[in-house]
Amino acid sequence: MTDGKTHDTAESARPVFAAERRQRILELVRANGAVSLRDLARAVGSSEVTVRRDVRMLEGEGLLDRHHGGATLPGELTREPTYSQKTQLSGTEKAAIADLAASLVEDGDAIAIGAGTTTQAFARRLVRHTELAVVTNSLLVAQALADCPRVEVVMTGGTLRGSIHALVGSPAEQALSGLRVRRAFISGNGLTAERGLSTPNLQVASVDRAMARAAEDVVVLADHTKIGVDTMVQTVPTEEITHLVTDDDAPRDVLDDLASRGVRLHVARG
């Protein structure tokens, strides 16, 4: 009798735990928009194999969409995470990417820096440079460099998009159209070998395109949660990306595909 009860309890506990785990996965994806399998596994204390199976089941119920190495909400192509949501994701990886990307900047450079939490971290690494000119549409980037007397910061102007703390619209695009910089450092919401860099918002995409056109080289800063992810609006096609700076959790097959298309890879070790 005791054995029977124990067996029944164990059997009933297993689906409850699985259901709780899947609910936690769903909550994480709802909060962050796109989450890698590795990060989901860490958060719920399970293996990636288990989490992959959970994600597959949630996708079958129409609650999630699977993508290469992670999960997104249905309709994620058009969803733009806010600044506060982005700051909760991949902080260690973004810091490592920022450190490595700073090595691509030399004293005396003129560069452009786009909006994003990774580009904000990158800007903080530039405070020791001298005779540096930085063009940006990001309030966060400008703030990071505001107290650096040897760095000249030029804001584009435009309409404030509060969710990402950046300026967008025709004034921003026109300000960039008359400039020429050595490198543009741009982030985004997704990067695939087929389409390149993408974002869910048309206005943000237009400014990023203008920034890329103003640069001799385009440097994409993207952590592993964005690699292999596609969103609605293409900003910079793969053939126009010179460098990618990412972290060592990025899916290797996607990186190899990008490299085969001429993108120079810089992989930060976390």
C-alpha cells in the first residue's frame, strides 16, 4: 500500500513539475521577447535537451515560436523590447562584446554609434580615447560620453523614441546623410546570414541604414540571443556588414555562414 501511494505521488509530481517549468519558460520569454535555450536552461535549472522539448511543446500549443537556439513569442517579428527589458538580458556577454569592440577604435577616429544597450556598454569603453568624434542618435551613448573632454559627441536630432532612448525620424536620417565616418557600430534585434541585421521598427531601421551608409565599415554588436533571429525590417544586409562582434555562446553554424559571406568575426570569451 505504501509503495503504491509513493508510486502514485511520484507519477503525479512529474507532470506538475514539467508544467511549472514550462510556465516559467513562458514567463521568461514573455518578459524578454527572445531568450536562448542556454539562458532558459540556466533559469529553470534543467538541461538544454529538456528545455528544447518544452519549447517544442509550447510551440505546438501556439504559445511560443522556436528559432535557432532559442524561443520567441508569436509575432516577435514586430515586437520591440524596451530599454528596461534589454538591460536584463546577457549583461556579462554584452560587457565582453563591448570590451572587444573597443579594440576596433583608434585615437583620432570619427565613428557613429547606434542605439542599444550593447552600444551603450561599448561607449563606456571609449572614455580613455583622445581626439575621438562620435556621432550618435542614442541618448544613452551621449550620456556615457558626456564627461569626456577629449571626445566630441554629435547628436543627430530627431524625434525621441522613449522605449529605446534614441532619436529617430527624418532629421536624424538627414543629419547622417551629409557625414562620413570610419566605422559605424550598430546593434539590432536579430542577425541572420540570409538577411543580415534586422529590427522590428521601421523608423529605427531607417536611421540604422543611414548610419551604415555614412560609414566606411559597418560593425555589428550582437550577443548570442540575437544570432540566428530574424525580425520584420532589414537594416543592414549581410554583404554590407564588415565586422561582427559577438560572444562565444553564439551558434557556430550561423557564425560560419556569416564568415563564408565575408563578415569578419570577433568572438568575445565570456
